Amino acid sequence: MTRLRARAHLPRPTDQPSAASDEFALDLVAGAAARLPDDDVVVRWFGGRRRASPGDELRLDGRRLTHRSPAARVRAGLVVVGDPPLAPAVTLVDHLAAVTSHRAARTLLAEVPRLAGRGDDPAGVLSGGERRLLGWARAVLLEPTVVVLDRAGSGLDDDALRWAHGQVARWRAGGCVSLVRVGRAEELAWADGDV
């Protein structure tokens, strides 16, 4: 059974007061959801893009990820959905084939609103919401045990938002832990477990 334990001490610059806490802790089991503070530092910490402070702990199924690289965290099952880095000249299917086969990438793209039939388009032509959908598709293909949704509904139209809502429901039903940094009201259901 999936279990995520996280405790972070996030020092704040003295010239930037924040409503977010300097420390947070989570202890979640399979299928659970939690709302993250609206803070870039927290998301970077989960993604492994911020150095851990003394006393920090991030464990997934007993495996310590605290000082592990972003790639090691993804291999362990922790995936962040936000604005993915893209190579503008690389096709959508090739972006996804980096984590799966071309066939699986094309099959999934056929189901994603606004990306269906566009697998051979270069990523550089995507709008902000379409870029975010490509990030969602990548996360689906990675089959996470923990997904961090970093304002992951921002920029999505109604069809794409319905697809994303269904994906969160599928993840949760499969035991995936969902951590949500809310960017729009529709994302509150993902954090509250109302999917």
C-alpha cells in the first residue's frame, strides 16, 4: 500500500513575508489527497528542484527520497504536473515517447482534448493550456503513485478540465496520492477528494 511521508522546513527570505508556513508535514496513504500551500518553494521541494534543509524528510513506501534527484523521484513514482519544459522543434509524440513507446504515446494523445490528432506537431506551436495537457499526458504515461498537481488546471478549457478531472479520479481509484496546489476553483475537488 502506498504511503507518503513528508516533512519540510522551508526558510523564507526575510524580505519576503509569506502567509505559507515555514514548516509543513504530511502522512498520507493510497488514494488520499491533500492541498499544498500556494508556494513555489513547496512544489520545487517535492520535485527535487530545491535543496533539502536539515530535518527534512520525504519518504515514499519507506524509500527515502529527501536528497534524491528529480529523475530518481520520478522513477520512485512521484510526478509533478505543471508547466513541462519543452523542446519547441520536437513533436508531441516524441516528447511522450521519451517515457514510453511511440504507440502508447499516440494512443494516449488520441484521448487528450486539444491534442488529439496532433502528435506530429512541434511542441513550439502549443498554447499554454495545451502545454499543460502535454504535461498531464506525460504524467499519465509515468503511472505515478504520488502526483503533485501544481495549478494543473490553469489554462485548460472545459473539455480539457473534464478530462483532467476524470484522470484524477482514475489515479485516486488506483491508489495514487494526490497533492494539489490550487490555481482555480475547479481544482479544489482534487484536493478535497471529491472526484
